[in-house]
Amino acid sequence: MGNFRIVLDCSNNRYVNDEAICQSIVAMLQRVGIQARLDTVPFGRFLQRGANKEYQFWMLGWTPGNFDITNPGRELLGEGSFNRGGFSDPDMNQLLEQIGVETDQPKRQELARAYWTRFRELLPMIPLHQEPQMFGVRDTVAEFQMRVNEDLELRGVRMRAR
């Protein structure tokens, strides 16, 4: 493996500690004998280079706007614009199509389980971590409710009367 070389491309100003995370990844790859090198750029340039398909190995964060399996499935591993590696698996594509139209929740969950089983078999991307949301609240806030997915809706915030 000592002759295996790879460049990890990362942003350096988009996520909390994005450059430090990528430095750690490179160090771990080097520990197992992979000659890894890190290339970091500001997020705007990172997106531009990614759209030009300049990367072979990169870190990208993703939060689906609807918190549904169909969003990352389509955008990252299907026909979406962030499938920068051109990954395609007919079985996963078919499952995703079925999930997108299935309204019976138990059937939909079974399809989703099958999708993630296939994902684990092929491992087309490596999920590294879930970045937590952090919020600071002043003493003028009387109530602050977060959803379980760490999404904040303003209707869950109440201010104290002055």
C-alpha cells in the first residue's frame, strides 16, 4: 500500500473545524500506509472545483432540507448535482424510486432498510460525523425548543416581557 497516493480535498471555512477534521483524516490514512496529502481551499472555490469534477476524494457536509432519505440518496448518490463521483447502482436507484412514491409507512421503512443495507455493502461514501448545532440563548429568552433533529423553528421561541 505504500505506493497508493491520494489527495483529500476539503474546504477550510465552511464547517466547524473542517480543515482540522481533514488533517486528522490524512494522518489516519498515512498511519495505514496510504500516501495522503491535504488540499484545502475556501468553500466557494471548493464548490466550484467540485462542480468541475476536479476531485477524486473529498469531504462534503450535507443536511437534507426535508430530512428524508430521498434527498441525500438523489443528490449525493443518484442523479443530483452533488454526485460528483458519478456513483450509480441500479439496485439503489430502483429502491430510491420506490421510496419516493411509497405512501404506506411500514413498506417505505422496509424499502429504506433495503437501501441502507445496499449502501453498507457498496460503501460509496464514508459518513464521518454528525456536526451538532450550537445555540446561545440570552436571559431575555423565556422558552427555547429544539426539534429532535436539532432544527430550530422560531415558533418554539418565546421572549420574556420587559
